[in-house]
Amino acid sequence: MRCSYLLLGALMMMGVAQVAWGISPTAEELALGQRWTAGSFRPGTAAEAVGLTVLANNDPVMLNSRGGVPLTIGETKYARGLFCHAVSKVRVTLPGPAASFSATVGVDNNEMTSGGRGSVVFIVSAGGKELFRSPVMHGGGAGVPVNVALGGATEMMLDISDNGDGIACDQSDWADAKVTLQDGKEVWLGDLTILPSRPGGLPFSFLYGNTPSGALLPGWTKNETSEKLDAQRTRRTLTWTDPATGLEVRCARVEYSDFPTVEWTVYFKNTGKADTPLLEQVRAVDALIDQGTGDYQLHHFLGSSSQETDYQPQETRLGPGSDYRLGSSGRPTDPVMPCFNLAQTNGGTIVALGWPGNWTAQFTRDGNAPVRLVGGQGLAHFVLHPGEEVRTPLVVVQFYSGDWIRGQNLWRRWMIAHNLPRIKGELPRPDLMACSSGEFAEMINANEANQMMFIDRFVQEKIPIEYWWMDAGWYPNQTGWPNTGTWEVDTKRFPNGLRAITDHGHALGVKSIVWFEPERVTPGTWLWDNHPEWLLGTDTHNRLLNLGNPEARAWLTDHIDKFLTDQGIDYYRQDFNIDPLGYWREGEAADRQGITENHYVTGYLAYWDALLQRHPAMRIDSCASGGRRNDLETLRRATPLLRSDYQGHPASQQGQTYGLAMWAPYFGTGMGATNQYEFRSLMCPHNTTGMDMRVKEHDFDLARRLFAERARIVPYWYGDFYPLSAYSLGEDAWMAWQLDRPESGDGVVQVFKRFESTYETARYQLRGLEAEARYRLTNLDDDAVREVTGRELMETGLVVTITTRPAALVLFYKKIAP
């Protein structure tokens, strides 16, 4: 391969000019997060919950006048009501069940609207049903009376829509707007308070006994506590208790002082002596997102479905009237990831759900109103038995200024600082593992002798592996490795257990990782035969060990704990090759839908927490058919060593890195290639090699050189990630990214030219550098060196010329002068 790099001229342009934003949270961003949190979690009282929430309005809503001038419809003046400007949407939250609503509606008759100007339609709705719609109304026209029954509603919506001719002069009045409550009390809307724009006063919501939480919680007993978790995190817990039924609602939120980030989880517990009323429409997040200016672009990503397109970035414009929905299949990152970047012109908001189960998220806009995000467990519709507790998914909200890529790097920084699982304070090492190959890739053909042989060969050839990986099939099985449910070593092949192999590796400085899949249970195994009452489903081929069953989970915890200790295992790998949703929902009663999943998910997390408590120096690998369980709750406990079961051509591997790196600083994949292009396409923070060490004709000198290259590059993965090219799977494309470590003033650029590209030059504008500093660039392949300023690299761009194809170029850079 012949490669050179220049700073002038280009045959192919990629990217646009970028500003060096840096990656530390700004004071403005931190203040934004604090303001949003303070407003969204303001402890509500009955008086505070009642009022008007302006979801959309072209000008400020005015109460009982138009800037001090009486409301006027036709020739009639009114002393009470609301002055609004289309497009308008106002939520009215009432102090109790309502009987009726009355008003007179029309275009306000003033110097700007007279002569028939203005063109609007008034709409009243409650309980999701439209109750009134006016004809098209114009300035100077007579008012139209409104008188509708509300049937006990505690909330109603007042909408004014434009008639399609633009919003000029659409100044409108809800004159004499009044609600009569069922107890006879009259509520004049012009006397109500305009509340902050947040659904129900909190960023979550639910229905309880068919009544919205926003109407219930202000009347319940409330308690608030605060606990300092560490220097950067404070947990604040709000608890409400229904005096009538004993339902306890507990919202535990964590505020971060070093990031513009807040997270929360809501818990529901029945402290009463009878079943609760129905709890449904449980929305872990129900919030308006509007932190920037201009239109909304939703950046979201595919998850892992063992497809060429795994982790592909997606972009959806959320224009006026949008209604866009996403969700999982049961495993949380199949087919899409539960994390979203809602970008606007000068900033945006990242929202993520931590839920290793079935989730949904819906993004809607009522006209020109801000985006409303509603999300949570896919189905939650149940009563709670006495003493029973459930929870919502974890919700994380993070704010940023600048462009959306800056937002992704703030997220990566937060993930590194507060989420990646540490051992004694240390982040996961960018390690290298090795596993059996050829006919031994699955452990059904493995035995004590050949496993030791493979370890010996890697050590002899000086391939720097840190772990020996024993995959599926080491247990007794009748029909192959998928025959899971007996978690004992097959002593016919391993007469001394796995301990003989792990001890052998330890003596050579090689640790062990062993594969388990404890949740899927098949016929003829110990769990299937001895504890059918612990299994979910009626399928004759696969069932699910119910981790929501405390007895089953206690057995599994004790059994695996003892196994790990007895066999000397250093790294626990858990797979999950089954879609659980049908098993969770099978046989659930009409008033208990979603309860099995909720207890199962809670049990799954409790199982891992117990293993980590008993083995504090042990790491966990989350697999789930390759990357299908990489939600935030899982990633706080585990690292995904196999990001996808799709391990096809290099372009797809480059694409997986490009997409997943936006959200996860640490992930892994297999590495079987020994040529430079494929090898560099597979490099990521973790790699597992499956080289067949029995083949002594391998070019081990090349292998050692490639692994040495990898060792130089992978530490940069804890830096900031900047995509330099567009995402593409096309074989005629180039793909490039930058890993930048501003603290140490260095980084690396990786560029891939694919098999069918006819171009020889590409320009990439780097990011995150110091404009006036000088940088030394070094080509990994020929050690060619050049010095250039940060301004040139970011504004003029780095021009790369590659004459061969395919090719993978690696350039290191280092700041040498301020």
C-alpha cells in the first residue's frame, strides 16, 4: 500500500467545516441542566398542580385582557378569559372532577384583525376525545358559544389551529372561559396560574384507577429526602403515598454536579392490605424537550439484529404534527437502541432508557409545540398485590450546546466518568482475548488437553492475550451446545473440571473467561427435569428460567457463585439466545399484563448485582446473541465483548464501530483476520482472536506486528470520538473517524478506503484541537512525519491520498507546541 497525506487540494470532499468545541461541560450547560431539573421535579402541592400549561402559542398567553385592553369578539367586550395566538395549545389542569366547560370563542376584534382578518378553528378536548370544534372564524365576526360536558375529567385541552393560510392576525379569545366542577364550584380560566411547560408537573406520569397522576399526587402524603452519594452525585427521593389505597410512589433521582445530567427511576409499592386499583399507562418519561432553537432532528440508531446494518445511524426530522415511535422486541437493543439525541440549531437533549426488556418511546408534536417524549416499559397494565413492588425503566436526560456530535462526546465522557464498571477504581482495560478455533470453536469438541494446548501455543508465539475464552458446550449436552440447563462440567471431557485449565492459564499469566446462558432452559437438562415450576412458557424446545421468582434466582446465584469459585473463573460471560417477550406475556391475567417482565428484569439486575458483590474483582460480559442487551442498566454492570453476531465483510465492521462508538466507549468483537485492512477494520477496545494455533504456517511475525499496532491504538478509545466521513456501507466509499485526547494533546485518525472506490484522495476536517497549537502527524505504516497547526487541520483539513484499494490508514498526532 502506498499512502501519503497533504494539506492542500482534494479529489473528494467529505464533511463540513467544524468549530473546535472541546468536550468539558460548560457553565451554561451545567446551569441548563440544573434549571430543567429544578423545574421538572419541583415538589407539587394541590395549588401548584392546578393551572394552565402552555404547550404552544405564537405569543404569550394573556389572562383576562389583551395587554390591558378588554377581550373583544365582534362588538362585545369581555372582562374574563384567555387571549391566545394560533397555533395555540393550552392544557388546563383542574382542582377536581369537572362537570362542564363554557365560553364564547372568536377572533379578537382589534386594529390588526378588523375587516375579517385572521382565520382560526377552536377545539376543546378531554380524555383523548374531541368535544367541540368551531367553524372557521375571522376577525370582526360574532362569537360562538361553547358548552360541553366534561364527565368528571380533571384535565382538558384548548386548541386553536390555523386554517391553512398562515398565522398572521390569528389573535383569538376564549372569552368568559369557565369550568363548573361536579361539586358546583366555578373555576374561571383567566384566574388560573400559568404553569411551567411540563406534563403533570413531573417528567413521568401514570394512570391509577383511571385518574392521571398529575391530578392525584398533589393530594397524597408527600415526603422528600436527600443523600450525597459522592462528590459529584446527589440522590433526591420524592415519595407520595395514597392514604386511601396505600400505594407508595417513589421517584429516586440522581443529580450530577459535573455534567448537565439527571436520571431517575420510579417505584410503585402496595403498602396496603388489598390489591390496588389498576395501574396503567406508566410512563417512565413524559416530558417536553425544547432546549435549543429551530427545528428538531432526532438522531437514533439501530441496535444489533445480526444484520449488515447493525448500529447504523438514523436521522428523523420531527416537524410540526410529528408522531414517531420506536421500541424493542424484548431484548433492549434489538432492533434499535434505547438512546436518542434530539438536536436543534444550537443545542439539544440526549435521553436514554435503561431497561433490559421491552420498551417503547414516542415523539409527538401538537402543531408547532415542542416535542413531547413519552417512554417506558412496553406494556404496564396491572394491579399490585399487598407488599408487591415494581419499577419503571431508568431514565437519563442530558443537555448540551453546540452540534449533536458534541452532545455525543459529552455522553461518552459521562459514561466513562460514572457508568463503566470499575474494579478497584480502574476502568476496563482495552484487552485482548483468545478462544478455541476450527472444530473447537464451540466447546462441545473441546477437552482438557486441547484447551491447554491452545493456551500454550499463544504463549509460545508471544501473542499477548490476557484471557483464555471457553465458549458454549463445556457442560453435558445431548444435542449440541444449545442444550442448556445443566450447569455442571462435563467430566467425560474435563475429568478435573475447568479448574485444571484455568490453573494452567494462571501459571502462564493468562486469565479465564467462561460462557454461560442460564436463562434459556431446554429438555433433558437438570433445570427442566427438576424445577419445571421455575420455568416460564409452554414451548417444548425452550423455556425461560424465571429470574423474577426469588427461589429460582437464589438457587442460580448460589450455584453460579460456587461454580465460579470452584473453577477459578476470572470473567463471567452471559449469553441470552432467546426472545423473552412471548414467555413473559404468556398466561398473564387481564389485570396483570407486564408484571412478569417487570419482576424478571428486576431479578436479572439483582442476580448480577449479587454476583458482583460476591466477586468484586470479576468482570461480566453481556452478549445476548451479540449485542442485543446493551441498555444502560446492563452496561453499568457489564461490557459487551461481542457487539454483534454479524461478523461479515469489513465495511459492516467499520459501520458497527462508527455507530456504536457514539454511545459506548467500550465494546468488542472477534478478530480472525490476519491481513492489515481487515484487521484494522475490526480493531476496537476489546478484541478476541480465534487464530488456529495448530497451523504453524501462519505468518506469526505479521500477527505480532498487527497486535502491536492494536496495542498502540486502543488506548485512544477512552478519548472523544468524531466521525469524519458520512456513514456508508458502500464498497465505493471511504470511512474515517478521529479519536482525540485533549487532556494529553494527542489522538489518532483511522481512514478506510474500500474495495471499489475510484477516488485516491479525501479531505477530513479534524475536531477538538487547539487552533494555534502545532501538531506532529505520524503515519503508522512508513513513519512519515509532518508538523501542522490545529487551525489548518480543522479548517483547511487533513488530505489523505491512498493509491491502492482496499486500504486502511492510521495517523497519530501529538501537540508539540502551544
